[in-house]
Amino acid sequence: MIQDLPYSSYLSKTHERTEEHAMPGLPQVLLIALLSVLSPYGPATAAETLTMNTPGNPPYHYAEQDGIMDLWMQDVFQRVGKKVVLNWLPPERSLMLANEGMADGDAVRIGGLSKEYPNLIQVPEPVYVGDFVSFVKGVEFIPNGWKSLCPYHVATVRGHKITELNVKGTKSHVQVKKLDQLFTLLDKRRVDVVVVERLFGEVNIKQRGLQEIRLLEPPLARVSFYLYMHKKHAPTIPEISEAIMQMKKDGTHQQIYEAARRKLGF
């Protein structure tokens, strides 16, 4: 299990100006400016801001950039001297545009997608491990792998690669664009089972008050999710992978996750 360790607190301090730290005279200011321009390193520049596509829904991503994935990505890229903004797109479109270089990458996906999207490089260290589970209404069974879905009418989100690859041989398989549509189908009994990542589903049914929908255990699969970067960022991928490892090692990763679950009432 990932370790838990609270964030450090940062306190701002004011310092009294002394003669030793007095502002330099105009000639000195001009000299400093000239040396900065002539320096082979150039003047200091602001941190680069990257745009990452994401198919993530609450609580992993919010437009306000304060979801679990938003905070994880902010922490990772801060460690490599960059800023990041996550932009929600439907799952398939998210990958396609990132592959075309219209974004700096995609956060986050199952492993092994670089063959299908050759301009995207998988960052070796997984960002997190999630459970794909079955949600039902009026149906009871014990999940035992993907084949246990075969007797049922199933719905999933289009572009979620893990379900596209594994949901096969069912009575029917409906794919929808958005998570809300998934649980609307289930609530109206138009399908027997919906399959989605655990926390996505738990939050959706709780926020909508869908009390008759149940989560079945055990999970159908436990899946590692990875960050994909456009190939133009290839030189920084080892640093990003190391940053993800450090975020988990120092407890920041787990703290963000647990804080979000508490806020949601889980």
C-alpha cells in the first residue's frame, strides 16, 4: 500500500530591510540587467505550462482543476519544473488529439496503447491502480472475471480501452459517450450491468441518489493506469516517471486520494 505522509506547510516570512540589503543604485541595476541579457543561460523564464487531455470524470477531474488526477498531475509536473492543466474530452477523442500533438499528452490510460497511438509514449511508472467493477440493479451474481458478464446486457463508456478489449460475448453491449448516460441506462433497467472504474461509479450513484444500484465484489479486474506523453516530450519522460515514483514514496499520492474520499463522504 502506498504510504501516507502529510504535505509540508509553507509559511511566508517578511524581512526588515537593512542597509546591507538596500536597493542598489541605478548604475548597478543597469549592470545587473546587462549581465542577465548577455548570460549564456539568458534571463530566468516562467515554468512551462503543459496541456494534458483526460477522459477522467469526478472525482478524478473537475473543470476547477481540483480533482484527484488534477492534483496528482500538478504535483508530478511541479517536481520536474513545469505546470499543467487538464482538459476533459471524450475518451477516444482525447487519445486521438493527444496523438496528433494537439495536446502534450493524455492522463491516464491502461498500458500498451503506444502501438495504436504511435506518437504517444507510455511513462513507465503507473500513476495509480484502479478496480473495474460491476454495478447492477435487480441482478445478482458473483463476478469472476470478464466471462461472468456473458449472460447479461452490459453497458460501458466508449473509449475506455479496458472494457473495449474485454467485454465480449455478452447478450448485448451498449457503449455510451458519458458516465451519466451509463447509470441512466442501468437505473431505467435498459441494461443489467454497467462496468466502470470503482470510484467513478461510486461518486456518480451517490451524487444522483441512485439507491437501488449496487456494486458487486470482487472486481472484474485490477488495472494499472499510465500517463502518456507526446513524443516531443520524450527527453523528459524519465524525469516524469521518477517524479511519479517519488510522489508515491513520500506519501503525497495517497494523501491526495484519501483526502478526496473523505471529502466525498466515503
